Amino acid sequence: MTATKVKNVNVLVGTRKGAFVLTSDTGRKKWEQSDPIFLGHIIHHFAADTRTAGVMLMAAKTGHLGPTVFRSTDGGTTWTEASKPPAFAKVEETPDGKKGRVVERVFWLTQGHDSQPGVWYAGTSPAGVFISKDDGDTWEPVAGFNDNPMYEQWTEGATPDGVFLHSILVDPRDSNHMYLGISIGGCFESTDAGASWKPLNKGIEAEWIPDPTVEFGHDPHCIVYHPASPDRLYQQNHCGIYKIDRPSDQWIRIGRNMPEGVGDIGFPIVVHPTNVDTAWVFPMDGTEVWPRTSPEGKPAAYVTTNGGDTWKRQDKGLPHKQAYLTVKRQAMTTDKQNPVGLYFGTTGGEVWASADEGETWECIARHLPEVYSLTVQES
């Protein structure tokens, strides 16, 4: 592999108690950590716009403002709250006592298509999709999902923390083509910019569903498409690792090929920016009471370079014992350098980096609050 000149990389870190920026030198060997931003606030997702220089957004839950979005148009120098954060339409209480939905958390952020500067999507808990057309200042509900006649059936499940809408994906070839994931609910697809949606869950296993052929009620933890080949999607599910090649509607459980003692349960999944068959996961212990920590206290990433036929353990530099951590669904990412850089943040407040596609790891930040998300900004 021939290395190319590496640009500066910023790793944007969202945590349970604020946000941070880790900035590399041009060799990705030295890292500087910023002062905290919004110290004390929960930052579920922190992202920079790749279309418009200077625009950055944070999905936050604050003690006094509640669930909201913070935005910057000057590269993070100054921040303001969205003038109209994501909110469900107000509904009067019905005679039987049923109330309307209220956003509890803004959980996920995705920028719109490259042809639509200023457009962003947000996913919430309870499950909802919202759109902004002004760089995150004002948000409107996507009625095609939020008011869908099937909404209650699609979102009637629950995780210990609630129902989360995440993994909003916009096809880079077609702004009308979108995917999303709901924990618990499943993967859904739209071909008309969110006006209508249909489940995309065939082949996904779920031991808690009596009917294995049911179209919804599944628990995707993270769904990604491959940027170089958007018809290839990967999914890390509560019940395994899957891939699908569209237009097929059948997911294939490639996690069956993971080592038996490790299993294929986890939260994140990320892909190589150019190689469609290369992807990484970070398994966790999903046995018995679901400890949600590294299996046997031995954390490792696993990589496939052949679309899931085989997996390789990558743990050089990581703790080899007594490390009971995990990595959340938004807390693992890559850069676009050559070799590709990998990054993950832990529930123990560490950020780890690899400048050689996972072969070796180095801890680049310690003693942070629990890490909820990592995204990369390159310059």
C-alpha cells in the first residue's frame, strides 16, 4: 500500500458531558485536544458539513433547553441554538387520555444531498424524522414518516432507553432515495424524498418476534451504505451483522463467519471509503444478561476484506485484559486518507486511533466523559 500525503484531521467528539475536537498534525502522529464545548450537556451527535465550509451541527440534550440542535457557521468559533428545534406537531389530548408525541432526544444528524446545500435531516427519540433547509436553524417534521398510517406499528417496540431513529442515509446518486433505521422498528426505505416509506428487513433475525417473516419490529443498531457503491449496505443489528446488495430485498447474515467465542453482536459498523468489501465492527458481549462490554474484557475491532466471508481480529495496542468497555453506534468512524485512518470512542471516555487501517492502535484522548459519537472533518 502506498501512503499519500495526509491532510489535517479533526475528530469531532460528542460525549455525555459536552463536545471536544481532536486535531492531528499532517502525519496523524500527534493530536491536540480542544477545551470542552457545552460542558455538561449531552451531545448525541456532532458533525461538520462537507458541502459548506464552516457549518457544524450538534444534536444535544441540555438541562435547561431540553432536546435541541446547536449550530455554528464559523467552524465552531461561535454557537447558537436552532431558532426552531425538531418538534412533533402539537396534538390535543384525546378523550381516552392519549397525548401527542414529544421529542425527548435529538439523536442523529445527516447532511442532505450534495445538490441541496443547507439541507439536514435529524432523527429523534421517540422515532421521528425532521428536515432543515437553512443549515439547521429551523426544523420541520417529515410527515411521510412521522404521520404515516403505519407509524405506531413500526415503532411499537422499545429498547431500555427508548425508541431511537438513526442511520438516516441519503443516496449520493439520488436525493429522493433514502434509508433510515429504528431501534426497535427496523430498516426503512423511501424513493420519494421521505413522502412514503416501506420496510426493508427480509432476512434479519429477531428471536423476540414470534413470526420470523414479519416486515418490521427489528432492532438495527447501525446501517451504512458504501460511498463508492451505494447499492451495498451493511448493518450491525441487535441480532448479528448483515449486508445487502440492492435491488435485492434480502439481507445476508455475514456475522455468522465471526469467531464463535466473540459473536456478531455490537453497535457500530463502518466501511472503507473506496473498497466495497472492507468493513469494520467492534463486537460486544451479547450473552445472557447482555453485559454490553468487550467479550471477556478483551476489546478488539474486526475487519472483513471480502464482504463478510472472513473476519480478522485487530487488537495490537489495545488492552489485552480487564477492559470492560464498548463502543456506541455513532462512536466509530474512518477518514479518507491512504492508508485509511480508523477511530473509535469508548464508554470509558477514551478515543483510539489507527493510521494503518486497524493494524495498530493508539489512545489519543483519555479521561473524557462517555463517548457518544465520533465524526471526521478533513482539511
